[in-house]
Amino acid sequence: MNTSANPLIRSGAWLAINLLMLMVWGFAGIDKVRSGIPSWFDGKFGPTFLARFPGLTMTFWLLTAAELAAFLLAAIALGRGEFIRRSTPIWLMSTLVWSLFVFLQLALGQWLTADYNGTFQMFTYFGMTLLMLHFVMASSREAARD
């Protein structure tokens, strides 16, 4: 798709991707900070190696920090207005790459607890994020050529 022919299409798509990542990681991370470790967390992850290393409390807060980092990257991308520029959207691409690693963390937790439906969902989120990253990179190269 040649998005350079219509910069509004590229800008709109980048803005939508940016807002989606801001929403996903904002709600996930901020809710974890506000609510703390849920009561079911020990029951679900206690039998896994995560209970021994790095420990369930640390596992929860590392995941929370990863989600908040993704939220921060998305907020920086939005604040810099990368979606309206013709330059490479470094912060948006960083958000998407970091999101891949967060989805990887989430998938590991689902897999360790034999929640294969949840694992498949994370696989889907990972794949769609990779697709968004590919789109942003390709349309960024097109915009730079113009």
C-alpha cells in the first residue's frame, strides 16, 4: 500500500496504532499499580518456577513495569506528534518492539500454566503487533522517499 500518496492515510493509521498501544498498556499497567497483586495470582503461578525465581511478587511487578514502559513509549510518541511527521517514528516503532517483548512475557505465563487458549491469544497479539510494526516501518520508508 502506497501511503505516501496520501499522507492523511499514513498519519491516521499511525495515530490509531499509537492510541491503541497507549490504551492497551495504559489500562493494563495503571490498573496493576492501582489494584496490586490480585488474589488469584499465587494460585495460578505458584506451581511454576516463577514462584522460586524471581518470585511471584517480583514477577508481577516486573510485568507491571514492562507494561508501564510500553505506555510511556507510546505517550512519548504521541507527545512528539510522530504521526504527523514525515520522519521516522522512532518512538512509535520502539513502542511496538517493546510490546512484542511484553506479549512474549504474557505468553510465557499462559504457557507455564497450561492456558493454551490464552497462549494463542498472546500469539495473536504478538503477530498483529508485528504486522503493525511492519506497516509503520514500510510507510515510514515511503514517507522519507517523498
